Amino acid sequence: MFFSGSESPAKRGQKVIGEVYYFEENPMLDCNQFVINDRKTGELALFDSGNGISLKSLFEGMKTLGLNYQNITKVYLTHEHVDHVLGLYPLMNILKNNPPELHAYGETAKILREGDESKIFPGNLGISPKMFGLEINPLAINELDINEPIQIGSEISFQVYYTPGHSLGSISYYEPNKKILIPGDLVFTGGSFGRYDFPGGSLGALIESIKFVNELDVKYLLPGHMGISDNGNQQIDYSYKMVQSLKNYF
Ligand SMILES: [Zn+2]
């Protein structure tokens, strides 16, 4: 069902650093995705699942870089929104014989466990799961602990930070040695930042969260939309200045 019809062009992918790969979002309500390869075991960790429709093109993109989607053993989510989580449903179906562990934090974990459609499709976007050809079912989710780093292979260890403002379940993944930040929709390149007008969003919280990640040492900024950057701190600082200027209007 998901893969029928027209062909999906491969998601454009590239190596960021070491075994960290970036796959660019498709044009329609999709998100950037990141794959980390544990070279020793061959297991793959996937960050965010995209909108589901884009899953085939992710797999194609992975193939061009020598990565096999059947080796995805863990999925880490940045937050609960449709363009980041909808791909979980077809993914779990495709990998049902060897299902990956799904990891999320707080509100995101709760929403996915309950299959709460109204929170996955926020506010007034005017879209529904049917338009994506799928049904929202409760999922088994592993709760992330902000005190427990995520080890991927021998070289990568992500710290999880709770960074609300775009949504209640928003987190950022930070790798201090490689200086990688995966902030979901908190902060983007080019001075942009996440929307705060969805239910659970807050401009004040967004500003605080951007301020927090701005104090981390970030080289590789790998956000949920738009481009990535290897000049992370400068990009985050630019967004921080932009979002602060908004504060003065309200
Ligand atoms: Zn979002």
C-alpha cells in the first residue's frame, strides 16, 4: 500500500562525519533523517521516521550509500509531530519480523503509546492519517532517560536534553565528542527556528531551549528541516538572535 504507485526517487543522502549520514527531507511535509551505522555490528540507528510516504525513498537513498534498511534496529524520535513519526507505522510493518526498538521521551512517548492522533496531527494543518494511507495504532515505546546517554557503537554517545517550545515532547540529542546536535524542530540553519504556535508550543520555552543548546559546543547542526551545517554554533547563535527579536513584539 505504501509503496504502490509511482516510483520514489532516492532521498538525497550524504555522510556527515564518520558513520553519521544525513538524508534530506522530501518536499511534502517530511523531515530530514539521520542514520548512524555501528560499524562493528552493522546495526543502524535511525533518527526520526519521516512522513511514511517518504520511507521508500529513504531506503533507496540508504542503498546508494551502502546502508541496508533491514539493519535498522533502533529508532530515536525528536518529537511527536506527523512529519517526524508517521513513518514508524509502515516501518514497523515492513520490519515486523525483526522490529526495531522505538525510543522517545516524555509526551512524545505517551502520545505514540496511546496512538493519540490529535496530537500527532497538531492544530489546523488540515490533514489526517488517511491522506497518508495509514492508521495510527498504539506502539511499544522505550522511554528515554535524560540521565542515560545513548551509546551507538564505540564512538558515539548522545546526551538527551529536554528542549520544549516547538512541542511538549521535543528533545535534542547531543554528542559532545563529535559535537553533533540533532535538535529536531527547535532550531534550523539560516536563522530559522521551530514554530511555537501548535498546541503545546511556547515562544518563551523555545527561546529558553535555543539559549540552552546555544551554550553547547556544536559543530554539526543536524536539524529536522532545511539544510544541515558544520558551523553549528554560529547558526544557532543567529537563530537565537532572531527568536529573541520576536520576543519584543509580544
Ligand atoms: Zn514539529
